[in-house]
Amino acid sequence: MLIIRHDEVCDILRGAETALLEIVRDTYRRHDEGATVVPHSTFLRFPGDRTNRIIGLPAYVGGENGEDHVAGIKWVSSFPANLEAGLPRANATIILNSMETGRPEAFVEATAISATRTAASAAAAAELLAPPRLDGVSLIGCGVINFETLRFLAAVFPDISEVTLFDASPQRAKEFGERVGSLLPDAEVTLAAHVGEAVAAADLLSIATTAIEPHLTLAGIRPGAVVLHISLRDIVPETILSARNVVDDVDHAVRERTSLHLAELSVGGRSFVHATLGGLLRATARVPEDERSPVIFSPFGLGALDIAVARFVAAEARRRGYGVTVKDFLPRPEKTGL
């Protein structure tokens, strides 16, 4: 068993945006082709607690010609009050299993993987949906996910010159703004006084908050703007129904009382979902043309992405000599023929 620690994972992921974007694109293509197995996530919630949860995401990603395939599970917690204690809101681990024996062969600290695959997914969608020469972006929610999203957006859109920020905590927005220079040193940073100002400020909007109930109408949004609805529960169902909607997987995204699920409950169908990202990447789907309505990308977060990125991390860790190998972690083979 190879145990790969958080700092080692971060070192492997640092500066690997191009490779990670291609891993995410390739995994979406394979998912659209039917070359993945992604069961519904399992949500572990606690009596009387509507805030904290732990989620299990098992997945299999098929390889080309039957090679390089991988299976595993991510176990990720979300405890928002951690932020007040200086801890990450989300913490994750991934177990990768051998496809020959089924035995676990890598145990990976996956907090950075979880944030990275989410951000790379959002940037891959923006690359397809937003104007090719994007100059400005608005971020609602100034936490780890939106910072990672901005990092990947900077890789896809190097000409971003304006960044508008809004957070329920003005101090958090201020601290986030001070860090933007490490990604986009020439960009002008604006701290929005209210959420409506951020909504209206750019053609690309990324929303990553801890909201558990819809609260945003997107009033004042620019015609045809693209919204990366990463946190899934911010936008009111009425706005979802009037928009052009793209998801990572329809069955995954339209459940667990996401904004899309509430929209489905209100109209009794899913016809308001127009395309999947994998379908767009493979040109098997398209977004309706409409210069007035926004395009909203709502990714539930497929475990296949976590497993694919973890496979990359594990391979790099072995190549670099990272991690701790525990030789007596698993049962020894039983002797036979005696």
C-alpha cells in the first residue's frame, strides 16, 4: 500500500494545469462514451444536522484498449464551521484498487485533488461556453474552490484583466483579492459591495458557496453570460428554468435538492437541461442559441474525475519516489496446496 500525503499531492498538482485539464476533458469524453461506471454518490448525514455531511463517490474509469483502467472511491467530508477554526471546509481521501486483484494499492490524501478536479471541470466548461477572449470574471464565494477555479481559468484565459469578488464575509473577500496577484498579477481586482454588483460585472460568473438553499435570481446578469454554478444550490429554480443548462451528468445533477432538482420538482420534467459537458466535448450535444439567456453549468462532481486525477497523482508519486509504502498493510497471500 502506497500512502501519499497532502504536501506530496500538492507538489505533484502544482503547475500541472495543462495535464489536469486534459485528464478532465478525456474523462468526460469517456463518460459520454459509456466507458465509466459512476454510481450515485452516497450521502452520510447526521440526525438534526442540516449542514455537515460526508459523501462517498465510487467510480471506474476505463482505459484505452482495456489498459490503464482504474477503480476507487473518494470519501469527502463537508463541515463548513471548520473555516472559523482555520481548517478546510472539505477534507477527502481516495483509495485506488488494483484492477487485477481488487486489493487497495494506494491511499491518497485528496483534499487538493477534490478542489483541483472541480476547478478543472469548471474551466473546461468555460473554455467551451465563454467567449474565447474573455477579459473579466466574477467570483461569488471566496474560498478554496473559487481560488482553484480562478487558477485554471487563468490557464485557459490568460488575458483576464478584471476580477470582481463577492463573499458574505468582506474580510474573506479582501484576503482573497490580495492573493489574486499570484495568479493574475496585472488584473484589476474589485470587491463588490453586494452580490448583484458581482453578478452584473462580467461575462463569466463562478459561484462556489456553502449555501444549502437557493437564494440568487441572477438579476442584472449580462445577456448570454456563462455561469459556473459549482455549489449547485445557489440559483433559484425559476432562473434555472429560464436559462440554457449544461451539466456533467443529468441523473447525478438533478437530485439531492440541487437547484436543478428543485426545478424538476416544480415542472415535472428535465427538458430544461440541454446538454452534458461530455456531449459538448464529443460534439454529440449542443447548447441552444440564444443571445439573451445565460448558460449555466451545474456540475454535480463525478467520482470518475477524482479517480482519474488520483491515478495521475499515484503514478507521479511512484515516479518521484514520493509517499510511504506500508508493506504489511494487507493480508499476506495464503499458502495453497498444503
